[in-house]
Amino acid sequence: MAHDNLKARKLGRLIAFDVEGVIIPKRRYLLFEATRRLGYWKTLKVIAIGLLYEVGALPLESALKRIFMLFKGLMVDDLFQLHTRIPLIPGVEEFFRKLKEAGYRTALISSGLPTPFVEHLATRLDADYAFGLKLEVADKRFTGEIGGDVIKPNGKALVLKRIIESEGLSPQDCVVVADDRNNLPMFPLCSLKIGYNPDFLVSVKSDLVYRDALSESLPRLTGENLESSYRAISKTDLIREAIHMSGAFIPFVCIHLLDRYLVSLLILLVTLLFTASELVRLEGTHAPLFSAVTRKAALKPELYEFVTAPIVFALAIVISLTFFPVPVNYASIMILALGDGSATLLGKKIGRTVFPFNKGKRVEGSVFGFLFAFLGALLFVVSPVKALVGAAVGMLVESLPTPVSDNLAVPLVSGIVMMIIP
């Protein structure tokens, strides 16, 4: 690996962090929290504008200006109080403390939060720099107008460049930690790019990718206990993947106990209950069973936000059961449950070789995932060739950095391919 020779020495003196999705949960962004003050129609507008940005139909600056205009007239103090109630991703404060002990300087650069709010976070984390957007205020109320370098197309890079120059550093001395494409302009300014729970573009362009705790990156940043960063499997990992792989029982339930359409209906009902439990959990009320499972199986970034992975997983199984013919539907579910699940778990346990196009996945995990997917599919499809191709395609999709969740893409693509093969 490109950075294996960096053991026992620091990779940089400055680490620049995106805020939303890295420091605070991605789905607990200030403007999402503030939509409760807007009413139904304005909330729908916020969602629509956000979707247009996500699909690339609106540039960031235009999307932010349209969204912030909907909050015109709100008291700035009220917005700040909402901001202070947003939790940090678990472990962030300890992570920053260890970076400080290791001699790093840190910078928070946000394109979605006002500078005073980012400064508040910087004080809490003992970060050295804090940059955000500018709010226009009149009589302590927000006018709806925003500005600042950070909302410009290359704004974050301009801010980071000024920090680097003021510190007398070079790109070799800089690390960036980010989760979405808005941060890509900063990447050429840093020798090490870390994707934290990243979208597919950041995953492609990052040197290292982590999806659970930021502390997973500490061995790389400090050069200590480097080997442990490959082999750590937590209790959360085991519970999460055990739930995932339990989906392999569903085809047998459909064959021996219940009609597949009835099973699909039951899965949808459980999914609705889970959705309701997530909504009340975010309000501080814990639903029996569901909330307990979420707390034990959720990744660190998910603990204080709405967890969507189980919903996507359930919908993928329902779609496979309902729309694919027997036995392709059962084979595609086995590829998802056994292939995807074992690829994730074994990749983290024994993986050494990352894919060059997706730093968050390891070749060894995909190889074992393919083996389990093939054996699972072979239980249901008569043709070994069909099982082989379905498993191979499923694991290829699992290894690719795509904007579509693996839980959805793996069974659907593998199922379609197996339907095509005679």
C-alpha cells in the first residue's frame, strides 16, 4: 500500500476536517433540524433542493442560498441553540485530544454552518482553525442572505491554502478528512486524503477510507500499532453482519413455511415498525427491541441519526422476492446475505489489499464473498454457470464505489443477470 512505509512517523502537521458527516452526523445537519420551524411546504422545498444538489442539478452555492432564504426572519440565537443540541459523532472529542497529543494542528472547514457555529465546535474540540459561511443579520434576525469563500466552487480549497501558507507548510504536511464531493477541491493540497463514511466520489479519490469510528485512522496518523488497523473486528461488526447474513434464512422460510408474497408483506410491516422506532428514538424515546438492536448494530456515524441501512436491506429483499422469478429471487437474496455480509466481515478481518478504485473495500473480502455467494446461489439455481456469474457480478457490484447502496444494488443486478442467462 502506498502509505505503508509511513509507519513510526507522522503523516502531517495539519489536518483539515469537513464538519457535516465527519464531526456531526450527516443527517443531523443544522438546517434539517431547523426545518421543524418552517412548516410542511418549506420543509418539502428544503428536501427538494437538497435532492437537486445531490444529483448534480444545482451547484452548492445556489442550493445553499435557496435553502437559507427559507429561514429568513429566524432569530440567530434560536438557530444557535438548535446547533448546540446537535450531538457530535461518538468518539470525536477523544480523537481530537489524541491528535493534539500527537502534535497535529487541526482545522474545521464547513460550507454549511455559519462561522460562529464552527468556532463553537472548534472551542469544544480545541481545534486551531474554524471557517464557515457568513450570515447576514439585522436586528438579531437572519435576513436570508449568506456569503463567504466556503460556498464558492473552490472555496474550501482557498481557505485551506491560506491556512497552509500561514503555517508555512507544504502539501506533504497536510491531511484532509472528508465525506462528500464538495470537499474534493481540497484533495490536491494534501498528501493524505481520508474518506470518512464517504460518498462514491470521495471513496474513489481517497487514500484511506473508514466507515465506523474516526479513531480507526489513528494508527495511520501516528504510525503506532499500524497492524491493528487491519484486524480489528468489533462486537458491533459481528452483530451487524450477523443480522445481514440472517437474510439467508428467508428463502428457506418461503419454500417450507410461508408464501413468498406473505413473507414480503411481513418484511414490509417490520420495516414500518422499524421506521417508526427510529423516529421516536431520535426524539429520545426508545422502542422495545428495535432501539436496542439499533444501538448495538449501528456504526458510530449512525448512532445519532436516522438509520437507513436496514430499510434499504429489507426493501431489496422484498423487491427480489416479488419481482424475480423462482429460483432467481432466492439466489439473489443469498448473494446479498452471504456474499455481501461475508465480504464485509472477512475483508475487515483478513484483508490486506485494497481495491485501487475503492479504498473502503479489500480484495480478500470480495474473494471470500464470491465463494459464499456462489455456494448460496448454487443451493437454488440448477445451473452452476448461472450461480457462478450471478455471484461474480454481485461481488463486483459490491466492490465498486457507486452512489447506490450495496444492499440494493447487489441483489438487483445479480438477479437481473441470472434472469438473462439461459
